[in-house]
Amino acid sequence: MAQAPLNELLNNDTARSTAIGIGLAVLVPIAVAVLAPYARPLARSALKAGVVAWEKGREAAAEIGEIIDDLVAEVREELQAERAAREAAACTAEVESRTAAVTKPSDPA
């Protein structure tokens, strides 16, 4: 006859939740006591890995920044050379047109 009240108790959601809460209240301190010696070294390892990853990321970002700076400098030099070539071509064309106008024989009228 003791079986029936136990079944009713286990089928009750409130009773089941209370039993789970009490079980966790007993087991969590035990688990913390068992795992505590391992928690600090694990935390240190995780932080160490994070710091190393941060430093590697900063180095990679610095290298990428240098590469971009070099590319920008190269592009500026190219643009400057192209502008100088265009200006030289324009000057040459102007000189040739003036020279052609001066040396053009006049029509005898």
C-alpha cells in the first residue's frame, strides 16, 4: 500500500520539481568540491589561450595594415606617374601644334 502514495507523489509536477531541486542542492556543493582543484588551472589555460589569440590577432592586423599602407603608396606613385605622363603628352601635343602652325607654309594668294 505504500507504493500508491509514492506513485502519486512522483506524478505530481510540484513534488517532482522539489525533489530535483533538493537533489541539486545536495549534489552541486559536492561537485564543486570535487572539481575545484581543476577549475583554476582550466581557467588559467583558457585565459592564456585567449591572451595568445589576442596577441596573434594584433600582430596579424598590424601586418595587414602594413601591406595596405604599401599598396596605397604604390597606387599613389602610379597615379602620380600617370598624371605626369598625361601632362607631358598634353605639353608635347601643344608644342607640336604650335610648331606646325609656325612652320606651315603660307598660301600664296
